[in-house]
Amino acid sequence: MANEQTGSLRRRLFSGKSGASSVSFVFIANILIQGGNFLCGIVTARAIGPTGRGELAAMIMWPQFFAYALTLGIPVASIYKIREEPEKKGMVAGATLLSSVLLGIVAIGVGLLLLPYALHTYQHHVVHTAEWLLLVAPQALLGLTLTVLARSTESFKTYSLFTGAQPVLILLCLLVEWAFGVLTPTNAAIAYLMANVPVMIINIFWVWRTFRPEWPRDPRLLRDLLSYGLRAWGSDILGTIANQVDRLLIVGMVNPKSMGLYVVAQSVSNVLLVIPNAVTTVLLPKVAARSTEEIVAFTGRAVRVTAALMAAASLTLILLGPSILHFAYSERFDGAAPILRLLLVESVIDGVTSTLGQAFLAASSPGTVAMLQGCGLLTAVPLLLLMVPRWGIMGAAIAFALSTLARFTFVYFSFQRRLGVKPPSLLLRREDLRALRRGRSRNPAPEIASSL
């Protein structure tokens, strides 16, 4: 009997036909991503030290930022539109892919204008390298679009394969550079930004075979994509800035060594994000364009499970964090331990907040998520400008944690105001665990929750 139950659970988790199965695949991919990033951080930290790690962060951060900040919200709009009108997925894919390349080219121009000012505290060779690396912006935006299209059709096995392979390839490139004694900040930056090219090429063939992209002949489709996209773009760009505002600001306010310590602490704390990233990746395409009751019911369960898992994991890392820093990164990074504790707490709040925010995207209310990100940004910037000059990177960690708490407060109380329903409970219930085990639910959205 026990073997039958175990076999049934295994089939539900890895059959690819349920929400639990989808989350399982994405969760495994996110473990590879976070684990790969963690190992990449160890390799680079040991090879180039805190100062070199700070220079590496400066070189790879800005090209990716400019690309992701100029999406116009079209990738996330494609998810909603494909779920709403699946018969037009070819035209949606065509419009989305074309826009990603064109907007990537725009990102290069914007980056060339702003980058010298953003990295004015760094040596000339760091700025010069970062400017050349802006050429990967179209590739970065195209890669983002390709993985989003896999999400839109709930092809989470494929999505997990593509996303999980990228950090593995980056790690292999870094290890080869290290073995041959050529692992410098510049070469490491090239590995980070270019190692995913083989995966992207395979992804292009998969998207072409699955969607048969075509020129969008329907003006209404373009109008709908742009309308939703521009409303979601506020969320995209503010979210991109909010998630990196600490790095974006302190990179010009502290020395490279301090930046390296902060980046390492943040890298360890980001291990927790494997949980909410897996959930939110599946959540939006599962509930997009459903009724408000169904969206909130499913989101509530996802939030409660996410919060419980992240809280348990964070306590473990708070206890083991200093030891991890010492043995994994070497004694040169022991100074990152106090910052790590604060960033772990911030990661838990951020994970819960991002999961709650999916309900508004699914209910065609992306403007609420944009205001959510704006709330965090308006809190973070003055706090960072006030605290970093006084307390350095510890002040940055405190400021970032307070801004994330402000975002959570805003999104939680927006359920009643924007959707007309009570916000979901954050406390894990016994029926949540039962539903995860049995694939059934007694909440107001049984056909949705049962898929989890």
C-alpha cells in the first residue's frame, strides 16, 4: 500500500500534467540555477577575491539591467494573450520575438549613454569592458522572451531544461578559465553573459517548431499586447530596479571590496528564492484570465506553502551562514556574515510578496504590481542614500529589508481595494498539506487547486 501511494505521488509530481508536477520541474531547475550561481560565486570569489568580485558584479549587472528594463512588458503580456487566445499563439510569438530584438538594440544605445556615469568610481578598464558587454543586450532580451514563451504554453519540462542548463554552462566555462589560469574579472564576465548561447539556439528551434511564429496581421492583437504590456511594464521596470536598486546605488558609493562582500552575502541569501521562483513561474499561466475567486484561492495556497518553506530554510541558513561563508568563500569574506542575516529575512518577505503579486497580473491588473514596485522603490532609494554613507553595506542591507517590507504591506492590503476580496491568510493550514498530498482541495476553486 505504501509503495502504491509513493508511486502515485511520484507520478503526480513528475507526470507534467498537474500544478504540483509543474512546480516540481521548475523547483528542480531553480535548484540548479541557485546551486550553479552559488558554485559560480565560490569559484570567482576564490579566484579574484572581494575586489575582483565587486568589479565583476559591476561589469555584468548593467548590460543585463538595461536589457530587462526595456521589455515594454511585452513578454509577460504574451503569457496573458496566449492563454486568452491560444489560436493566435503564432502571431503573438512573432510579435514578441521581433520586439525583443529591436528593444535589445535600443538598450545598447541607452546603456552607452548612461554607463560612464553609473560606474564613475571604477577604473577605466572596468567601464570600457562593461560598454563592450552591452552588445549582449539583444541576446539577453531574446533569451528572456524564449523562456517566457515556454511558460505561456505550460511547457514546464522544456522551460526547466532551458533555464537549468544555463548556470551549469556558466560554471563549466569558469572552471575551464580557472584551470588554465585565465579567470579574471573580464573573462568571468564574458562567461556569465555568453555561456548560455548554445541553450538559446536550441530554445529558438523549439519555439519555432512549437509556435510557428508569423507576422502579426491582426492590429487588435498588437494593440492588446501593447496595452497590457505597457501597464505591466511599470511593474517590469520598477521590479528590475527595485530588485537591484541596492547594487545599482551602492556600486557607486562603496569601494569594490565592500561591493564584493555585499554581492556574496546576497548570493547566499538568494538561495531561498528557489522556492518562490518555482511557484510564481507556474502560478501566472495556471490562473491567468480566471475568475477573481479562483485566482485568490490558488494564490493563497501558493503563498502559504511558500512562506512556510522559506521560513524553515531561512532559519537553517541564519545558523549555518557564517560557516558557509568561511569554508566556501574563504576567510576573506567573513565580514559578510552580519549582512547575510538581514538579507535572509529580506528574501523571505520578498518571496511572499512576489507570490502575492501574481494574483493581480492574473486578474489583468498589472498596474497594481507596478504601484507595488514603485512603493518599494520610493522607500528604498532615500533609505539607501541615507544609510549607505553612514553604515556602508550594512546600511544597504537594512534599507533594502525595510523597502521590501513596505512592498509587502502595500500588496497585502491591495486585495480588498483592487480586487474587492479579503487578502489570503499567510498561515499554513492542515488542508493545504492534505491537498498537496492528495491533489484535491475543498477551497472555493476546486478545479484550480486540485491541479496543485
